[in-house]
Amino acid sequence: MAERRPFLLRMDPEVYAALQRWAADDLRSLNAQIEFVLRRALREAGRLRGNDPVAPGEVSAGSGGAPGAAGPPGSAASAVPPAPDSLEGEGGG
């Protein structure tokens, strides 16, 4: 396992509580959730080397993510047109 560097992190109580809830939802420890969020932000900003390993529980880029998960707002992944069946009977002619 890779070496970990311990350090003290001070944060707003509201941010702490939100991270704690998110970690619980994802079945991660708070520490793992913070590292997950930081790694994802660093990767998206181009500040993390591309060959860095994916953290446990993190979905690697291009793997599709969670089933049914949409991409960022405005992305092609979030602009899914309705199924043709749902358009029938809506007053169209």
C-alpha cells in the first residue's frame, strides 16, 4: 500500500457534515471520501498525473460511471432525448 501522510485539516462544520453524509452514502470513511473528492478535482483540473492509480471506489475516466449516471450539466451524457414511446399521445398530430 502507498505511504500516507497524516495532517490536520480544519474545515467549516457544514462542509464536514456534508462530506460525512456523502461518505456514509458511498460506504466510505470520511478520510477516503475527502481523498476521493480531492483526486477527482485534481484530475479534472489536469493537476494529477494521468498514470496515477484510481482510488478505491473511484470510477476511472471512460469506464462509464454508475449505471444511469449523467455527465455534467450541458454534456452530451446529460442530454438524453425521451424514448419514442413517451412522445405518443401528447397532442401531436
